[in-house]
Amino acid sequence: MLAAILKSENSIDIETVPIPKVIEGSILVKIMACGICGSDLRIIQHGNSRVKYPAIIGHEICAKIVDIGDNVKDDFKVGDRLAIGADIPCGKCNWCQEGNGNCCKKNYAIGHQFPGGFGEYCLLDPMMVKYGPIQKVSSDTDSAIISLAEPLACCINGFERVQFQPGKSVLVFGAGPIGILLALLAKERGANKVFLADINQSRLDQLQWLNIDGYLNNKSQNFTNDIFEKTNGDGVDYIFTACPSIEVQELANEVVATRGVINWFAGLPKNGKTTSVLSNDIHYKEITITGSHGSTPRQFRLAVDLIERQTLNLKPLITHRFELNEIQDALNVARSKEGLKIVLLSE
């Protein structure tokens, strides 16, 4: 099979490698689509302690079953189409047994410790089959759209962490694919106002199809005033920082409403400076600041259901499709931020 092999930092090439053989409890799948995530770009550029070279990364996957090992439950059949997520619970620790496998200390994931979707085939480890985010999908749903289930599940986790209530306002910082998914999810869940902020005005101008209440440039000197004007002087009830920016985390504190909730969704570079938050704002306004990371198999199932029911307008999010052997071009487009979601196709 063909696979994009990550051999060291900034060294990834298409090579021919053996198709994995099924073992007891495993499933072999043919990759149909795999999205390129920002974390994939960081792994390629900077490495990751969970990724050992040579590696096949990629974790936003739609695939089809081609072989099944012994003692796999009867729910799965050859020919089934699957949505496949990233975070794999170990199934044994307290976090996993309580249904919070994304907090598992072992932190297993497809495209990290286990081979991912940047290849023509992928062997799903018995642990993945037993505990991981795998969901059968219909035959007529676009494979590229199905690959959005993993990032959408992460967004669902973010909404659960802020304990979202409908009828409230939402501000999302970062107009990348995750920020767009968060904005779409806010509308679907009944937010009364949804705002999207970014420093790239051209990107904001291209997202009018979202039909939200405001597209704001957070580098503008009028940004804070604009937020309060659009919220009757109250500030925003729920804020998601979907971009790796300390300045944005600090700015969120300025425009959040009394008893509002801020979700630090995006991680920051490990060598970055410390975020500074005025604790009196938290004290007197009774603000909550929380974080979210990854998702659970339950949240992944919810994401797949949303996609299958076509509840969200996801088609405009897929701006570029490449064949697997065009991965260098795909990665260049992803790095340039010319488009939104870049998807590799192997079908």
C-alpha cells in the first residue's frame, strides 16, 4: 500500500509499505478520507512525544472495513463504512471507566501511538476496537464530510465543558475549521447571538455563509466596544478561544459577561509566556474559565449523528481535496491557510 511516512521532523514522503495483517480483536480498514489537522502540521514540524518514527499520522478518518480479526463483536461486517475518531480510552483507569477517556493519563490516540489515516489502509488495534471512537455510517454520506466527525466531537466536548445553555450569546476567537465548527454548533444548540473573531479580515469576509450575528476583527481598536454594543453592554456569555494566542485568552477576559464562561479550547506553544488574568474580574464578575481537550467515544457518536442528520452546513468547510500521493501539495495548502479543511482521499 501507499502511505505517507513521517521519518523525522519535516520529513514526510510517500512510500510503499506492506498492508497490515489482522490479528485477534483487530479490524483492517481501507481509508476513504482523512482530514489534515493543525496538530498534524505541528507533529510534522516539531515532533510529538507520543509519535515514534517512522510513523503514519492522521486522525480525522472515514474508512471501510476490508478484513476482521477473530473475536470482534458481530456489530462490524466487511464492507461497513466507519467514522473513526482519535482518542482511545485505556478502559481501565478511573477516567476511562467514568466515561472521560480523553483525560486518560496514557493518552492513546490514532495517528500518535497507533498508525493513522495518512495511508491507503489502517489496522485498528484491538484496544481501539474495544474502547475507541468507531461509528458505522451510511453509504451515501460524503466521506470528506464524515472525516469532520473527530474535530466536531472535540467541539461538542467544549460545549459540555462550559455547560452551555440555549438563549445565550457565544463568541468564538479563531476563524479556522475548529472556530467555524464551534460557531455552527452554537447556532444548532440555540445561542441567541453568535460572533466570530479573527485577525484575518479576508477570512472573515469569506464566511458570510455562516449567517451569524457578527464577524469581528479582534485587532481592531474598536473590538471591545463593538462587543459590548452588540450585547447591550453585557458582554458575551460563552467564549471559546480556538486559536493558540495568549493575547486572545487575555482579551476574552475583558469581554466576557458577568457569570460568563471562557473555554480555552486551543493549546498554546510549550515555550510560550504565561497568560495573565486579572483575578478580580473572576472574583467580582463570577467568571468561569475552563479548558477542553479531545473528546470521548460518546461525544464522537453525537458528532456522527449530527453529520448523518445533516443538521450542520458542513459542505463549505471542505475547500480542498487531494489524493494521498499529492500530500505535499495538500500540506502546503494547509500551512498557507488558503483554504479551510484540507482532506486526503484514498478511495
